[in-house]
Amino acid sequence: MIRKVGLVSRCDKPNAIAIARNIIAYLGNRTDVFVDPCTARKLNIEETQVSRMREKGVEIVITIGGDGTVLRTIQHMNDPIPILAINMGTLGFLVDVNVEDAKQTIDSVLSGFTVEERFRFNVWINNNLLPPATNEVVIITSQPAKMLGYRILIDDHELEQLRADGLIIATPTGSTAYAMSAGGPIVDPRVDAMVVVPLAPFKLSSRPWAVPGQSVITVELMLPDKEAQVVIDGQYFRNIAASDTIKIEKASIPARFVHIKDDNIYDKVKKKLRQ
């Protein structure tokens, strides 16, 4: 029986706050609930930093929002607690529970659950470690409508030199996000692979690549005096210069999700992309 539950909501949305209040009341005395600071302030209750929930003994974290809420929550945890995601967003490939099914699902999960692991990226700029990526790392120009030059190496072997509006390196989880919109392949999460997708490349021969999941991807910027930006999961932003080197590899600690449905990735993609 689960005794300690974390809760994170998209606290700028009144309906998400209302659902959070309802869930906390529904859990009642069955569990201790640890609530993220923004939501807690809205509800005028005690707050807990997401980064400290594991040390508090939290066994699952319920998120109320869309994929962005899930990604932001995971990014705050060095050793992610399994996520149970309630969908308040639009498309939502990471959120499986509809609001009307939330209470029934929570009841089921409190009795026990299985965990689905998804690999993440470690990301370095030079020798500085950035927050891990669950979906993707995007390297784009900091000036709209300007192209960058990229040199991409896989395990120190040059894959390509190209000019493009940007570059996406995605996990299998992130293959259905920005990378898919940019023309990249949809990758079954069980496949150990990393996806490299140029954004609007200048030459027609620049195509998306899928490379082994154990690869080390290095990206060097080739055009001097052009500033760029690294974006991780749409949550973390960092400006970089032409002299900086970006290195990406598989992280040792995965993201974790509460597995609640037997839907496979193929059914999910067909269902979601009909919306």
C-alpha cells in the first residue's frame, strides 16, 4: 500500500488547482501528500520542494497538467520517482489518465503498480553538466530566422556538417514530440536509440538519423560570431557561443512512469495523432 504521495500541478491553471484540491481531499487520511511549492501556496498548505520528495519517502508523484508539467517535474529530480500523470493538456504523449478516470486510477495505483523506465540524456556544455533531458535537446539560433552551422560527431566519427535553423537530439520518448514535428521517425520506447533531426537544413541530403543508444554525440558550432541556445525538454535554456562544445549521452538513471494501461505505442500514436 502506498503511504506517501507527491503532487505537482500546473499551478497557473485554476482548473488544475481545483483538481489538485479535490485529489488531496479524496486521498484524505489514506496517505501523506507532499505538494510542490507553487500548488501549495495556491491551496494555502505546507509545501515540499520536488527535489526533496524522494528523501521524504514519496513513492509516486501525481502530476496534473500536460507533458510540460511531467517534464518539468522529472527535471527537478536527480533520481526520478515514478510519475502518474493526469492529463490537463492537449496532445499529451506522457499523460495517460483522463480527469474523469483519476480517482479510480489512483485507487488502483495505491494498492501497487509496475514501473516503466525511459532513458534520459546527460548533457554537457564543455565540461559543465546541465539538467538531464527526458525528451530532447534542441540547439537553435538565439536570433530568429538565422541559420547555424553544425558539425555532428558520433563516437568521435563525423556524421555530418550542415547548416540549418536548428538541431534536435531526441530520446525514443521524445521522438513523438518536437522531433516528430520536424520530420523525424517515431521510435518505439523499447528501442535503444537516439534520434538526430536537423531543423530546416539548407541541403537536401541532410536527413534524420537513428544512432545506437550507447553513442556519445558531440555537436560543434561552425559559424563564428553566431550565438546559439541549448533548450532541454522545453524547460531549461542556456545561451552558448561558437567556441562551446555540446556532448550528449545516455544517462545512468532513467525517468520512471507508473504503468497503468496495456496500450502499446502503436495504438497510442494512432489515438493521439487523430486529435
